[in-house]
Amino acid sequence: MTPAKRRPAARARAGRSAAERRRNHTLREVLDELVQHVRVVARTLDTMTPPEVTYAQERLEWLADEVWRIAAGDDAPEE
């Protein structure tokens, strides 16, 4: 669906999302890191060893947890 055909509520949500991405730089950085890691894993999965796959999965889970923590507003780093 083109942006011009979106319902007003969808446009408002999209505007809030864009504004949030511009304000929350920490969240944007972690999301970018998550996307980059997913792209690397998708490109190289066929050539990865089992320990590399395990590490990649653990890192994906950690990054997803970080995104959730930051998006939920808990800025204190986990230990």
C-alpha cells in the first residue's frame, strides 16, 4: 500500500515510529547492529561451523533482548 493510501491512523503511527527512531539513538544503534548481524548470518550460514552457529544464535538472542530492554524503557544495563 502506498503512503498516500494509508489510513490516517496508520500515518500517525508511522510518524510516531519515525520520530522515536530519531529520538532514541541507543535503540537505533542496537537495531542497526541486530539487522547487520542477521544479514551476515544469512549470507554465511552455509559455511559456518556448529560453534559459530551457536555463537551467532546467542548473539542474536542477546541483541533481541537489548532491543526489548531499551524499547521498554529500562536503560540500566544488564549484568
